[in-house]
Amino acid sequence: MNTVKTYQKVNAENRNVSFAISKMEDIYVKRNGKVDEPHRHNYYTVLIVNQSEGQHRIDFNSYALANQQVFFVAPGQVHQVIEDKKSVGFAMTFSNLFLVENSIPLSFIDSLNLFQNYGQSPPLTPSEKQFGQIENYANSIFELFQSDKNMRTLSIGSYLKLLLIECNNICSINPIESDVDTTGDNLLRSFRKAVDKDYKKEHSTTYYANELNITPDHLNRTVKTKIGKTAKDYIQARIITEAKRLIFFTDLTNKEIAYELGFNEPANFSAFFKKHTDLSPSLFKKSEANS
């Protein structure tokens, strides 16, 4: 059976640590250049890549590692960094607890267009000037993390927020301008929570619109405006991502996975999976095993 390792804590040796930052080159040396196995975290990961060559695989999508990139990995996503040589940059991890402890609302993270839980998670590719600003924030965070300054954690939280806002302003369809939630932000957050809760049994946009007491058209327009895809696209991406994880990382049969994900018939699941991936479940598992 294929198994995927899940890291529950930012620091396994100290359960009270809710934030960490390391240099990518130090991680490479510590691992003797050995490639890590695919794994997932129950916390957020940000890779600020100054120089690198190789691949970064996130939920079965592969992205080329290159210079001046920023990757965002959401809790629960399966990822693997495959370096052809030592990278230069920073790997930063933080939990919801860190956000709460530093007065950063969870709604702030939800309003960002950075952590894409499902579907494609391509890297941010800032301009040289933009990357320089992001790297300056990362350097400040790293120096604070290594220090024993008073209120260093609060300072790290402030720099982290600035770093995330800078990144969000580069990539967002509608960059955030303040901490005040708009109606659209609240709706998107509620929709995402509803999908996470019910996607294994409910697949229709109408169901989620009814749960949110709005029309399907209103839901689709809002989601499209906020994240560039329709509500239906988002729901289907959530199902496909979970299907891939179950196919590759468990020994469940195609029939068991179909029922687990709310399909009445295994054939319906297979057709749905093939429509969205161009592969049958069995061929997908075989292709990933050989990649």
C-alpha cells in the first residue's frame, strides 16, 4: 500500500512551536540531498525560492523549480520537492494557532488568493523588484526567528502579514485592501467550508447555494470573481483531488472510492474521473507509480 506521511506539528520536538523558518540550502544539506517522500502538513507552507532546479509536485501536479518563485501549500495538500541541486531560499511553516496568537484573523488567510487547496497550485513569479521585497521580508523573519528579541513572535507575525499581502497583491484578481471582509469574501469562505464539509455526498452548485441561502447564479458569479473559477469548477476540483489521493495513497477499490465520494455507481465515478484527468483510475495510479 502507498502511504502518505502527515506532519501534524510545525516542530515535532516542541509541540508549542507554531511557526518555523529554515534556509532551503540548510534543509538540502541536512537531508544529504536525498529527496523527501510525498507528504502533507496540517499547517501552511511557503517556499521562497531564490535559486533552484528540479520539480515541485503538489497534489499530483508538477511545477518546474526555477529562480525567484514563491510556492504556497495549504494544509492537507500532498507535496514533494525534488531538487536537482542545492536550492537557495527559505521554507516557512505556520499554523492557525500562530495566526490566532498574533492577532491575524483566519479570515485574512481565507481572503488571500494564495493557498489553493485543490486543483492547480502554480508558483507565484514576481518581478525582480517584487521578489526583492518578498525576500527582504523573509530575511527579516529569519533574523528574528534566530534571535531572542523581546516580542519577536509578534514582529514575525507582522512581517509575515506584510509578505503575504505583497504576494497577494501580485497575483489576485481582486487584491485585498484592508482587514474588513466584504460580502463576497464572507460568501467565498462559507462556500469553501460547506464544500469541505459535504463534498463527499453533495456535488451540485444548487445544493451549496441553498445551504448559503442564495441563488446558484449569485454563487457562481461571486466565486468566479474571487478565484477565477465557477462554483462547479471548485466542487469538481475538490472531488478530483481527493479521488487522486485515495487512488494513490490507499488500497481502496474503485468501487469503495466511488461510494466514499458520493457516486451511486462505480462506472459514474470512473467516467467523471476520466473526463477530468483523461485517465481511468487504474491508469492514473499506474502512471503516478512510474513517474
